[in-house]
Amino acid sequence: MEGEGRCLGESGDLGCQVPAQGGPRGSAAGPRVQPRGPGYARVREEGETERYLRGDSLPASEPSSWGAINAPSFPAAKGREEDLSKAMSQDGASQFQEVIRQELELSVKKELDKILTTAPSHESKHTEKDFEGFRKLFHRFLQEKGPSVDWGKIQRPPEDSIQPYEKIKARGLPDNISSVLNKLVVVKLNGGLGTSMGCKGPKSLIGVRNENTFLDLTVQQIEHLNKTYNTDVPLVLMNSFNTDEDTKKILQKYNHCRVKIYTFNQSRYPRINKESLLPVAKDVSYSGENTEAWYPPGHGDIYASFYNSGLLGTFIGEGKEYIFVSNIDNLGATVDLYILNHLMNPPNGKRCEFVMEVTNKTRADVKGGTLTQYEGKLRLVEIAQVPKAHVDEFKSVSKFKIFNTNNLWISLAAVKRLQEQNAIDMEIIVNPKTLDGGLNVIQLETAVGAAIKSFENSLGINVPRSRFLPVKTTSDLLLVMSNLYSLNAGSLTMSEKREFPTVPLVKLGSSFTKVQDYLRRFESIPDMLELDHLTVSGDVTFGKNVSLKGTVIIIANHGDRIDIPPGAVLENKIVSGNLRILDH
């Protein structure tokens, strides 16, 4: 009875049969099956097959309240019906789920093997490694049940496990700082596109200051280090299949810079149908109808991809000892000599394998991941892992005072050891997406900082807010383009003319979302040295040499337009209504 799926009858036998394949790969799951016996909790909503398989959210129900369950769309293998029947009659749900899981993993393997046959010979080995990594992640996804943390076990980290930056800096720098720098490799996470800001291509190629891109500023920073200290600190870019080609084209412009630049690609994993949990890809290509079938699986993939690229081994062979990893759009993430010296010359003689830079939370950061003590080790806890009943507690600035900046310093030797032992443990992030055609899919991701618990002698360093300057929106872009910051050798520092070190709160409305629209609405970037808070909504433009001070709120209602005239000084003002300035 190959190609058929079954569900449990009232007496424990296989009481009804349905075709297991509900449609072509990538379509919705197969026919809906009505379980007739009281032995199994139901899946309450369509599209929750994966929760059923993992044993999540399975409430006890009265026999009269049975809902329908989506039959997973996988072909039943020959001879498995007997195993299924046996499992059902012996230990109930847990064994039933295990058999289903095994069938599903087998089906996914078959689908991936089919896709692999379409790979060109020069891509075959690399694609096979990607698929192997995906299958490991998928296996864990099916196995793990419930929340990944037990809230009762979460404790505040011991005081000595998170050091204040001032204490690290007070140690000063050794005379041989050049030899310390030569042990470092800088890695920038460069897998993201600029689509959220209305730009095509890699986000790192967006101009952010004096026509310099994120990548320009990064290269300038490292070149300045190498020239100043006569060192050889290399830059490594972790690209994705989305950014690799465009990034490599632009790298030619840095051929004469005193920075060796290397690249490697993070993995390319298949998106899976939320209902069937099977890959939606039809072949290995990522063009045409397959464009949306693939995704880069989060920056937690750095460990495996860096190792598989061969660069990890190369750098260890060259005597490099640490990588400094950060997001390329965090303009505050520059090489810090004091932190590096602390790593290389620890005061207690015991080197850290993993250092995470954290900084104090503000009300804008309440959702940021925080460092905790969990089962005797430092652990990064993200809001997605927190049980609903404790979300408000997690957001509390008084209880959890710090958050992860994603500036990380990691031992190369430790990465090699853990990768070879398959011992890097990171929680799985299940990221639901809806494709352009309306198909619901999920992508399985991991985050680089979550691996902190796998390393020995990990440490948090509470750094100044200036080391966390991400540019995620045009509101952020306005801040870094303004006179709040001065630019020197690729590094942005807060202007000395600003009387207080806090960054203003800026909220630009939807008319400013795309970089092109944002630039069109500012004839020049306003003077913001004395600004506390700016909110702009609606059709608003700014003339040249505008000055904003205190709290400024500008709201153009639908159908209205506000032109802030050249040279205007707005201090603690609310501007609304309609204000047009026309050429005559």
C-alpha cells in the first residue's frame, strides 16, 4: 500500500486510509483526516503539522471535541504500516510521533536528493554540504519539544561574568600591541540585502556618510589600523548567495588598500512548506520561480561555513587566534584594542573562548536578547524563547538591564574544536514567511551569539552605547549622516559639540522608508546637535540649513503637505496642517 497514509481507528487499528500526497511539492498539505479515537491530542489549527510532530501545544481534549489534523504530505515507505500500527498500539502518541518524524525525515532526504541531481557538477559538492547541514537542523527541529528554556532556571549572571568596559580599559595597552593585533581577524556579517530600505543589492553597498558605504567605512577602519601599527589584520566578509556576486564585483576597488580581504558564503538552505514540511524548491537554481525557494539560515551558520570554507584552518596556520565578528551595518563595531588585549593577556591567566559585548538597555531595546546564567553557564536568551507569561518580566529594564550588541570575540581554536566535535549548540529560530504567491513557508535559522553556552570561560563586557550604532532604517541613517557624528578613518564618533552623549530618538514616517525618497525630502541634513526627539509623519520636506532642537513633531495629514523652509529653526515645536513653499 505504498503511497498511502493512515490514521488511527477507535480500537487502535488503522481505521481509515487517505492518499498521503495532497498535491505537488510545495503545494498545501494532503487531505484532512478525522481521527476517531480518543488516544491523541489534536492539532487545532490548519498549518500546525510541525507543532504536532514536535509535541508542542497538544492539549488534552474530550472525544467529542476532536478537530481535524492535517496529514503530513510524505510518501509512506513500504513495510512501515506494520511499524506504525505497532507503535500506535504500544506506547501511544510518543511512538506514533517518532514514526511520523522518521517518515518525514526520509521524505525530506528524498526530495533533497532529487534536487541535488539538478546541481551542476562544480556546485554539487558544496550543495551536498548545505543539504547535510539543513538535514541536521531539520532533525533537531522535529526532535525538540516545547520552550527551549525553563524560566525557573534563569538567573542573573554572576557579577564577575559581565565586566564593565571601564575596568577593561583601565588596564591600558602593552608596548607590543602590534603583535597582539596580528593575532586578530575581523569578520563582518554581510549576508543582508537593502530591501527593507528600498534598495537593491547588498545592504553594505548603501551610502551612509559622505558617499561612503558600510563596506567603504569598514575597509578604511582596518586599513587605518594596519598603517598605524604596521600590522596585517585581514577583513573577512561572510556573504550569502544574495550578496556574493555584487560584493565581489565591488571588492576590486580596494585592491590598492592595505587590507587583505577574503570572502566565504554562508549556507543556502531550502524553505519548507509550512503544511507539508517539504522543500518548495523544484531544482537547485535560484532564479525564476525558484527565486524564493532558498534562504541564508541566519548568522549562526558562521561556524560551519567558516570551517567548511577552509579559511578557519588557514588563519590558524598563520598564527591568528581570535575573530572579531559583527554586523556590517553596526557602525559602532570597530576593533577595540583594550578588549583585544584583555583576551590575549587575561589578568587571571585564563583566556576566554568567547566574549560578547553587551550594553545597557533603553526603552527602545526591551526586545533585545539578554545574557543570563543558566545551568551554570552564560546563556543568551532571546524574546522568542520566553514563555508568554514572562514576556513582560523579560522586557523589564530593571531586571534584565543589558542586551546583546552582536559584537563578538571568539577563539579560532575553540571554533575548530567544537565544530569537529559537532558540539556547537544553538537554539533554532523558526521564521515564518509568506511568499509572493501566498504560500506559507518556514525557514529554520540560528543566531551566532546563541553558541556562547558551548564555549569555555565565556565573558560579557558591558560596553558604552557608542559601540552599538546599527543602521536598520532611514531614521537611523539620518542620525549617522548628521552633524551628531564626526568621521575619522572610517570610524564615527559623537561630536564634542553635543552637550550630552545620548542619541536623539528619531521616527520618520512611511514617506521616508526608501532611501531614494528619504534623500529627496532633505535638501540638506538638518543641524541636530541639540535635538532630543524628532517625529515626522506624512508628506514633509526639509529645506537647506534647517536646525532642529529639543522635541520636534511634524505631522502632515493625508492630502496635506508641509515644506520646512530653508534656514528654519524649530525648537520644541509641533508643526501640523498644510505649509507649501512654491518657486515663483
